[in-house]
Amino acid sequence: MYPAELVKPMREHLTQVGFEELHTAEAVDNTIAKGGTTLVVVNSVCGCAAANARPGAIMSLKGEKKPQHLATTFAGVDKEATNKAREYMIPFPPSSPCMALFKDGELVHMLERHHIEGRPAELIAENLMDAYNEYC
């Protein structure tokens, strides 16, 4: 587990633009059950989360279409919520950071760590925006 003071600015990077923090399995279930479209970002302390994942997720929200619900859980901190979110992401193996788009509770688009690491935030945003255009 990472200390709260270490991850606070990393959490705020997403929450300040409207992502809801999910700390429990119940919160994940409730968020996915809302229906409509939901982007879930499994956040991380790694460099690719800071340089690519979080900025890419934020940039993706500047398009015309975007998910109705934005949520995040933090790997290594929100263990229960992260494990529950990953259950919804099956058949993809656990990775962090990662991003999943759900439509009416069904996983419709997934970005795993290997899609994020080493790729610029702009490319990640474009990938997400293409998914939003299709599903949102």
C-alpha cells in the first residue's frame, strides 16, 4: 500500500476534472450498474500513468462525445475496488494503469498498460475518443 500523501496529487489529477474515486467493491458495482457509458481508469504511481495515462484520459474528454460517468480506482491503494474493477475487465489480465469503457455494464473498449506505456498522451486520447464516438 502506498501512503495517502504520496498518491494524493495523483488522485487529484483525475478528480479535479470530474472523475469519481471508487474505494470499495460496492462503489465499483454501483458505478457500473448506473448504465449508460462509464470510463474506469485504474490509476497507478508509475511513470506511464503520470506521463501518458492520466493526461490521455483528461485530453480525451475535450471531444464532442464523452462517457456519462467517469470513475477511477488506485492500484496499490484501493485494493478492494481495484480487484472488483478488474473482475469487470475480464478477459483482460490485470494491469495498471489501464482504462476500460463500459456501456450499460458491458465492457466495450479496453486500454491495457501495454497500450499506454511508451505512447504519447495524445495517442491515448485519440484512441479513447474513437471509442467514445462509437459507443457514447
